[in-house]
Amino acid sequence: MFAQRLPRAVLWDLDGTLIDSEHYWMKSELMLAAKYNAPWSAADGESLVGMSLYDSTKIMKEKFGSELEPHEIIELLTDSVTEQLRSAIPWRPGAQELLRLLRANGVKTALVTMSMRRMAEQVVAAIDFDAFDVIVAGDDVEHGKPHPEAYLLAAALLGEKPGDCIAIEDSLTGLTSAEAAGTRAIAVPNVQHIPSKPGRIVWDTLEGASMRKLRKAFKTK
């Protein structure tokens, strides 16, 4: 009876949740803005957190007055971020430990990110154990977060119902996507404030997260 309250799968966001990479993206955006002598602030960068790269680069193209198409901006930004990740991958506290715990307890896992698949695979390859059953990346879906498509696809690939899954997110955009998909979503805020609302679960950190804590979160659904 107690074991039945475990989620069938845990679906992980990447940037800001598994790894603390938002500052890499913001640095890359500032570098591109400088190329066009365009204004770009920390607030501009924060406003794009969790958003589909296809949507965010449309905003950047318009603000920069760039001749580049959104897909070209995506490739430039991804190149810049992956280069920074080659130097150091800043893991969020407790993330790898929780992943190990999930795997040890037979809970399925998926990485659900709006970053490109090549970047997601780079990060997964740096983990020294078999951390994820599937990856759903930004170039795998037509509609990016906050649309629920990515989380619906991840659950389907795992052979599970969204309602039997927990999603872990750091941004409001990602959290909205996970909630719309019907998962039990847990917010672990990073650079964005996550507003509270009835039934929403917010954890300060993944450090010390246990199966008991996950069961409790899933039970409240």
C-alpha cells in the first residue's frame, strides 16, 4: 500500500533544475547582444527562462534587429553554452543524489528540456551512471513549454500516464507545462520566483530529498 504511492516516473527539467546553467545562457545572450550593440539586461535574460528556444530567439531577433533567423540564433547560443559546459557542468545541489536514489528504487526517469538534444546528450553523457530512460528535447517537439507537449511525450515514451509522474522544474514556464500535462509538479526555484497557489509544491532545494519526501509529494495530488 505504501509503495503504491511512489510515482511511476520522475520527469526532470535540465537548465536550472538538473544543472545550474542559466548563467551560461545569459552570458551567451549578452555576447550576442553586444555583437549587434543591442540593449540586453539580466531581466531580459530572466524573462526567457524555461521558454522554448524557438520562441525566445524570435524575441531576441526582434530586439537585436538581427539578420539571423531564429534557428541560426539557436545554433549560435547552443554552441556557446555547450562550450562553457565542456569547461564545467554546474550540477544543482542534490540533483545527482536524487537521480541515483530514483534509479536504485526502480523509478523511471526522463529528461524534458527545451534545450537542443545535442546539449542534453552532452550533459547526460557526463553523469557516471545510467540516469535517464528517455530524453525529450526542444528539437523533438512542435510546441515548447509552457505547452504540455514535451511532458506528455515523455510520459508516453516511458509508457506511463502523466498523472502517475512527478515533474521537477525551476521556472514558472516549465511548471506551467508540467501542470498542464497533468503531472504532479514540484518547483525548485533558481533564478525565478515561483508564485504559490493551492496545491503547488515548492521545495527550497533537492538536497536531502528522499523517497519518503517524494511519496509525500505524490500523495498530496
